[in-house]
Amino acid sequence: MSTHHTYKKIEIVGSSRTSIEDAIENALAECAKSVRNMDWFEVVDTRGHIEDGKVGHYQVTLKVGFRLSSS
């Protein structure tokens, strides 16, 4: 077993009408469908859409780190 890891980062955007936390969960759940070995995420941007003077939905940009596998 290796004593070090090599990671790659990708950037994704999640959204939710409910909350920032839900936007993060939505983004990670969708990403997990096609990306293996996800280990960490970093929130790099938070924004939202306004509808009729209220929050329409939240948008969160994430950097997701995943381990590159040797096999």
C-alpha cells in the first residue's frame, strides 16, 4: 500500500431552493455518480438567484478533491 496520495481537483456547482447546505449535498451526490474516490471539498463561491425580492435558489461552487488510483 502506498504511503502517499495524489489528488485531482474539479469544480462543480450545486443548487437548491432550500439552503446552502442542501446545494452542497446535491452537488456532491450528483458528482458521486461519476467520480470515484472523492475525499474532500472546498466551498469557493456562494451566490443565489432572486425571485420577487426573495431567494429563489442558492448556488454553491465547490472544488472537489479525489484520489487518483493506480489501477
